[in-house]
Amino acid sequence: MAKQYETVIGLEVHVELATATKIFCGCSTKFGAAPNTHTCPVCTGMPGSLPVLNKKVVEYALALGMAANCEINRYCRFDRKNYFYPDNPQNYQISQLYLPICHDGHLEITTENGKKTIRIHEMHMEEDAGKLIHDEWEDCSLVDYNRSGVPLIEIVSEPDMRTAQEVIAYLEKLRMICQYLGISDCKLQEGSMRADVNLSVREVGSDRMGTRTEMKNLNSFKAITHAIEGERERQIELLEEGKEVSMMISGSSMNPFLIHQRYYILMRKPERELKVGDMVFFQRNDGAYVMHRIHHINKKEK
């Protein structure tokens, strides 16, 4: 008898808030302005500049937390998430790693199988990064810091979803709440709502989690559905062949000539495992990937 598998899915949803100004400075958050026209020393990380928290961001986060039945932390704080990337001029992101503003909430969704409660692990406030534009014809990358410092709420669910239908129902419910409260327009096509999908499969009846993969920065319900269905099939095929699922991040190329192909990035893959012919991917901040094939590996001398 063939094994039966179930899918286990959790989401990290980023929602850009509809404030007039950025989270730590007075620059405009208006979408579609000319590059680098909504910037200042604070959101471009200039030495000596100091952030001042936008009160409206806190109010919006509290409103969404209460609407999603969350517990509200009476004391919360911001943390520095240190990393270097060209679209991050400070070399760190201001986020809430240890004490988020909201936690332990839930939303009720309805699908053809009835009602179901999806638990929310936490919600936290953070700043968005800038945007890299890669010019493949000129072989260069340009950076636009207009989006740097735009306020975000990240909503992290528990792995309670089992189908693409449940995922879309959860996202639609979340979008409806945000729009009703007036805290975000949730325009997926403009990136003001985007989702990272964490997915694993396991045998039906098992209480052990499988190895998860993460599909980042998906900004349409159709893309999310296709990504879930394709990744589920891929993982089941590996398990049926007796192979292991590797923890990885994946995404779809935004190159119009490669739009129907999916690519994967192995996480923490040791350098010694890389070989000539492997594809190496660098993720752009807009969710697209720059792809390179390894033609030569320099062996390090002992």
C-alpha cells in the first residue's frame, strides 16, 4: 500500500503599513516616486543620524494584534539584525527579535472543508530594505532607497495549514482585516503584502515534522498556490525515492525568459559540497534571483 503524505505549512507575511512617513524618519512612503527622492540621513544610515519611532506604526500594530486575537506585550523593544547587503545602507535592520509587540493570536478561516483556527506565533514591527534593480544588459546593479525604512508588520503563523486552499483563505482573511482597519492597502502587485511559505511533508498520522523548505517573497495568490503544489510534489518524490529533503530557500526567477522555471538555493551547504556545474543563486530584494553557474572551483591549499 502506497504511503499517504500530508503537507505542513507555516507563513511569514510582511505587510507594509499605510503611514504617511517612514518608521524612523519623516520621509514619505508614497509608492512609485522617482528613485532616491524619498530619503534622508536616517533612512540611508548616515553616521550620527538617530531614529525616532513613528507613533502611528505602533498604533497600527496594536490594532492588527487585537483584531487577530493576540496577546499584547506591555513592554517590547527593537533589536538590530546585523547583515550586509547593498540595499541595506545601515548594515543592520531594526526589527523585534526577542520581545515582539504581539504574540499568541489566531484567525479563523473557512474553506470547503469547514472552519479552522490558524494560530499566530507573533507579530513584530520592523523597517523595510531598499530595492535593487539589476540591469542584465549593462551588467550592473542600481539601488533605490525610497523603500528603505518603510514600516512593516511581519505576521508569523504556526505551521497549522495543510493545503494551498487554507493558505489562500488565511491570506485573504488577513488582507481583509488590514484593509478594513485602514492600516495597509495590501496591494500584492506593489509588494505591500508578500508571503514567505515554509513547507514540509510527512506521513499521515506522524507527529514528527519533516525538513522544511522556504519559498520567499511570493506576491500573488496564484504564485503561492503553484509554489505549494510544486514543492509538495517535489518533496514527496524525494521521499519515495529514499532521498532526503534538504533545508533550502527557493523562489521563481523574474527573468521573462525563465519565468516558468523554479530554482532552489541550498541553505548552509558546505563549500566542499559545491561542484562545477552547480547553479548558485543570489536573491534580489524584490524576490527575483540572479543566477550563475560554477565553472571553476579554486581548491584551498592546506
